[in-house]
Amino acid sequence: MGEILFEVTNMSKSFGELEVIRDVSLAVEKGEVVSIIGPSGSGKSTLLRCATMLEKMDSGELAFLGEKAAYMGASGIEYADKKALKKIRSYYGLVFQNFNLFPHYSVLKNVIDAPMTVDGLSKEEAVARAMEILDRLGLADKVDSYPCELSGGQQQRVSIARALALKPQVLFFDEPTSALDPELTGEVLKVIKQLAAEHMTMIIVTHEMQFAKELSDRIVFIEGGVIVAEGSPDEIFASDNSRVREFIGKFTS
Amino acid sequence: MEAVKSLFESMIYLATHLSEAMLVSVEIFLLTLLFALPLGLLVAFGRMSKNPIICTVVKIYIAIMRGTPLMLQLIVVYFAPFFVFGMKITQSYRFIAVIIAFSINYAAYFAEIYRAGIQSIPVGQYEAAHILGYSKAQTFFKIIMPQVVKRILPPVTNETITLVKDTSLAFAIAVAEMFTKAKELSASQASITPLMAAGVFYFIFNYLVAFIMERFEKALDYYR
């Protein structure tokens, strides 16, 4: 068994009366690609937002590379101190559904600014790193463009480049192709496949069943805030769980 | 033709004899912007504060600034040292009172413009910056504020143009700015042309302001 880079244990989260995540546990090893699938409102996006600490969970434990970000204390959940969280945050990146690129920055500036501002890289180092990544993602000729001049697929690739520039150990994707025209999803999926081939550890919330099947080491099916089924793509696609079959059937038929 | 000629002559006369008064108007304008623009940001933060006391105090402040005439505020600021503290009001305080009254009044308006701008930035921008590891200050100054500036330029231009015309309110406490002087001349010459000439002065001033602000907008046109 490889090193566990991401682990969440007994995570629960409610919005008021509504229980969105119930006692979910998930561990992801180095180099593993895990897809999280499930119907709308199943809690998969909330799971991702809690895992990336955009949202605070109500109870449970959260750790990256064995370092605890949140744990159960005597009086409920406790998050690590600011300094520890800053370090832990540097272990992972997140690619958003609607990119969230910085519109006032050029493509290059979008990719170099965080390494310079957050990690203190020199401009030369940051540019060299950015150019290498942008080149790999087929964006070398777009460095001087602004996000508004790019297609959705290109914007999403830039946002992947921006996340990669901080050299994350784990990369989360929140429905990375849901805001794209069908004809543009291909180029983004290709890039994610490329990253998988390079053994990037990835946790992907997606609606692209075929893609999840081809790419994932493991698929997690969530419904009603709980993990209903979990296993290799073959196991999930051959599942005898009626809900899983029904859901997958809708997408693949 | 005669009217135009007399207006033109009046303007030359004003330009030469009232250059000092013109400068006073420009000074009021520039100093107000200098103080009100940053002060407005502070007020906007107070207005958006999660602390209910700060938020309420700032709301009341904004309500008073927007809800009462600027001319009245001028008079209050001018006489307050005497009526509240029994201090002697000096000649030099006249001008200072104008700057104080204008700055705190315009800060309230600018604050609401800033607030609208800040709240219009999608939450995804904050989340992206947070995930990338930017601190709160870095997020605000590097990511949010530049986008806010672009969005609020049109309403700020509006406010700035109003300010040019409002400088004439300093007349209420007899500060020797453009309008006060033009009124004096108009009375002594029993003619309306000095006032018309002052009108032309304000118009040119505002034309310049609008021109400069348009340049700023153009400069930020490179992104959406």
C-alpha cells in the first residue's frame, strides 16, 4: 500500500436542518485517481468543498500527508492553527467548475502570481516553471492572452496550469467540464488524462461516466450524503446495487 | 453677438482677476478627493463589518451624510468649534471647514460605491485566491481591488463631476472660491455675465474631469 496523501474520516456536514454529508470516510493513496460520482444534490460537491477547506465540516477528521488539518477535540471539531493550515493548504490544489481565473491578469500572470506571492519564487523561476507547464498543456502561444480572449476549454486548462504551478501533491477537480460546451470537454479531459499518466494524485468530482471509467483507479458513488458504493471502475460498472446501476445506466445508454 | 462678446470679455476678466478664486475651487476639489477616496474605503469596510456596533454606527453616519444638505453640513462643521467647544473661529478655519465637510460627505457616497463594487466580485475569486494560498490582504489588494476599480469608475466619475459643481457650496460660509467671487462681481457690475462665465468655468472643468476618467476607463479596457 502506498503512502496516503489525503484522508477524511467520519466527515459530517449540515446546512441548517439539511444533512448533506453523513459520516463519510475516504483515503487516497499517492498516484491514485479517484472519481466521485453521484446524482445532483448527493453531496459530492460539498464533500469536495469540505475536503479543500472552503467549507468547514461539522465533525470528522481531515488530514493531508498524515498532517491533521481537522480533528475531533473534547468539545467538537477543531481545526489546526493558521500556520499549520497554510502549510497543509500548499499540499493540494483545486480546479473549479467555472475556472475562477483572475480576469485582470494575463495567462502567464495567472500562473506565476501565486508561486511568486505565496511561495516567494523569483520571477525567473516562476516564469520558467509556468512556461514548462503551459507548454505541456498546449498553451504556450496563449501566455499573453487574457482569460476573456480564451475559449472555455482553454480557460480551464489555464486554471489547471495555475494549480500545477504550486506543485500540489493532490489535485481536486470540481466538475471540471460541466461549464463547457461538449466539444470543448475533450481538450480538458485529455489534459487530466495526461496528468494521470504522470501519476498525479487526483480526486475528481465528475459527470463524465465514460471518462471516470477509463481514467480512475477507483470510483466512489455518493447519494444522500453517504458513500453507497466504492470500487474499481469494473466493479462499479458491474455493480448489482440498483441505485448505482440506474444512475450509470442513465449516462451510458 | 454682443452677448457672446461680453461673456467672452467677462471670462477674460474672471480668468485674470479671479485666477485666485479659481484655484481655491480646484484646491477644494483636489483636497476633497485626496481625503474622501481613501476615507471612503475605510467607511466601506466599516459598513461591511460583521461587528454589529461598527456596522450600525457607520450606517447612521452614511444616513446623515446622505440625508441632510451638504450646505447645512458645511455650516455645522464651520460653527461647531464655537458652539460645542466655545473655541474662537479663525479665518483660516473657513477653508479647513470646507475640506472637512466635503471629505466626510463624499466619503459616505464613495463608501457605498466601493461597497457595491466589492460585493459585485464573484465569491469564486476569493475562493480561488484562498486555495492558492493568498493571504486576506493579498487577495484584497492584488485580486479584488483592481477589479473593483474597473467596475466603479463610471459611478466614481459621476460623483467626481458632482463634486466639481458642489465646490460652489463653499459660498455658504463665504470661502472665496469661484462662485462666491462671480456672485460678488455680478452684484457690483449689476450684470449676469460673471455668473455665466463661472458656469463656463465649471463646464470646462468637468469636461476635463470626464476626459481624464474616460482615459482611465480605456486603460482598463484590456479585460472583461
